[in-house]
Amino acid sequence: MPLNILLLEEVHPSADAVLQALPTAQIRRLRHAPDATELARLLDDVDVLGVRSRTQLTAAVIEAAPRLRAVGAFCTGTNNIDLDAAARRGIAVFNGPFSNTRSVAELVIGHAIHLLRRVPERQAAARRGEWMKDARRSNEIRGKTLGIVGYGKIGTQTGLLAEAIGMRVVFHDVEARLPLGNAVAATSLDSLLEEADVVTLHVPQTPQTRHLIGGAQLARMREDAVLINLARGHAVDIDALHGALSSGRLRGAAIDVFPVEPASAAHSFESPLRALDNVILTPHVGGSTVEAQRNLGVEVSEKLRDYLVLGAVRGSVNLPELGVGALRGPARLVHLHQDRPGVMSRINGVLAAAGLNVAQLHLETGRGIGVAAVDLSDRPTARMLQELTRIEGTLRSFVVGQEHPA
């Protein structure tokens, strides 16, 4: 049986070289993001799905995909995927959290320079035939303070670039983080807002980050400061930001993500910020560079390959991490199950009844799920696989190390 792979939304061609190496792989590509009805129909015989940020993989769609084993999110965020529903079906989801780090960090620095020099306003005026040649409220970036909210992969990279051009860097994170370069941890979000000339957000989408920057926080920012959000659309109260920019209290803002975004280029983009000259508005392109997309194609595809060929779980967003070595036998059983007592005992019982010896066992649990990779002394029969699947708590069971993933 072929391994059917469906790639949507113009996943970068760099993915193909990795995925085509999978035994019996057949890759199909579509340029668009299908709606729920079309997607459910497409997934009828798909084993591996590749998406970007616009495809909505809901619980209903997942339930309608009988063969789906793994999903590659060729982006950083996975808000468009019901991760719990995928986990309940034993479907591994992988993303690419490292591939677009540099692209986003570079855009932050570019936006900071443009905003401090009031380039958005001057460009808008020039298009209207006005000549805004003055130095008022226009500053070099050297010597200014960058406040980074969310000091993870992108935040740390942004801080290093900022220091390289002479900025001072302070950061705030809900977790303790090791500072890189000369960055200094702020005592609180409020203290960061009060001392930063440029505030940039790099936070995940959680209930705690909804309107992280609202009216009260904008009021704490330094007069003439600028705000940059290339993280998540709900992190900023857009109406409050519109007020702060309209009044002239803030010098400007650069916003790449929005609470509501068009489903496609055919839909209109609506935002009160469109009416303001001192705002840079971009259509969620923080990580949209050729380099980032190429890196994503490789990073995510390699995770999918390792899972399907070895049973290794590297960087999954809904399954526990499972490191495995080389196969020590003709086949490796990969068994995903609910983390409950007795499951491994029942697996061993089925193996023993079939006369199969265990050469090596890897097991990890977490998020309420257990993942076991069991190297066997012989290849299991179809009947034995059915017995393993019938064990109470089993989410999915398959074999690697044969001619193709079973």
C-alpha cells in the first residue's frame, strides 16, 4: 500500500527530497487551503498531511481522516490544528519552531529603524504629494532601549541583532531565562514598558497573553515609544492601540498579526489601523522569506521521516518526546496509547503469545499519552497487529523497519 502524502498551501519544495525518500511515498500538492468539506474529502486516503497556517484542521476533519498518521505544520504556530483531537487519534503533529527565527528577528530590527525615523508617515505623505523633510521625532536606533516581551527563540535572536547595532536590551518572560549578550531581565512587564524605546512582542497564543498589551499597558509606555507585534494577533488590543497612535502619544507601531485575518487574498483586510500613517501593516509575513520556508520544508519533513521510519518523536507538539536508536531486529512496533496502568503488560502478553522476543524497548509518557517503540525478533503478523490495536487504551499501532511503514 502506498504512503500517501498531501502537501497544502505551497509547502516549500525542499520538503520533497526528504519525503520522497520514504518507501512507497506518493506526494500530492495543492496550492490552496481547502475548506472543511473539501479537506475531509481529500483526507480519505491520506497518511501524512502537510499544512501551513491557513488550513484549519478541526476535530471534525481529523475524525474524517481514517488513515492519517502524522501532520507536518510547515510553520511555527499550530493554532489552526486541534492538537488534542489529533492526540486522541494517535496522530503525531510536528512543527518548525526554529526555521524562521532569523527572518522574524531581522524584520523586527528593520521595523524599529523605520518607526524611529518616522518612515511610514513620510512615505504616506510623499504618496500624497507632501514633502515631510525635517528631523522632528526622528532618531537613530543606536543607544535606544529595546524591550523584548517573550525571551524565547525569536526574542533572544532579536536581542543579539539589536545589540550588534548598538541598542540596549531588556526582556521580560514568565519563565526564568538565561540572558544572551548583555541583555538584562526586567523586574516586571510594567518596568520594561516604562524604560523601552521600542517594545517587541514574541509571546505564544494563550489565555494569559490575550490583550497582554491593552490600554493600561500602552499608557505605561514611554511617550514617543514604538510597538512591534509579529507574534500573535490577540496579544494587542487593537482599539486601544489605535487610540494611543491617533493621539500621538506613541510614535508608531508595526503590526504583522491581527485578531481576525482574511482567509485568503480574495478576502478584504479590515482594521481601524488602516487609517493611520504612523503604522506599518503587513499580512502575517514575519517568517515569510525564501530562506525560512526552505528551512521549514527540511526541518518538518525530517521530523516526519524520523517518526515514520524509526518511530522517533522529535519536537512533536502533542506527543511526548521519544528518542530511539538503530533498529535491533527485523521490525519495530510503535504503539501509542493512553497513559494508564497495564497497557505495557498487555502489549508484552500479545508479543509473548506470538513467540516474539523484545530486543529493545523505548517508552516515554507525557500529556496523558504513552509512546512505546519495541524492537522485535521477527516481523509481526497482521492478526497480531489487530490484537495490539484492540488493547484497551490503544490510540494507534504500526510497524517500521519493514519494506514500508505499516
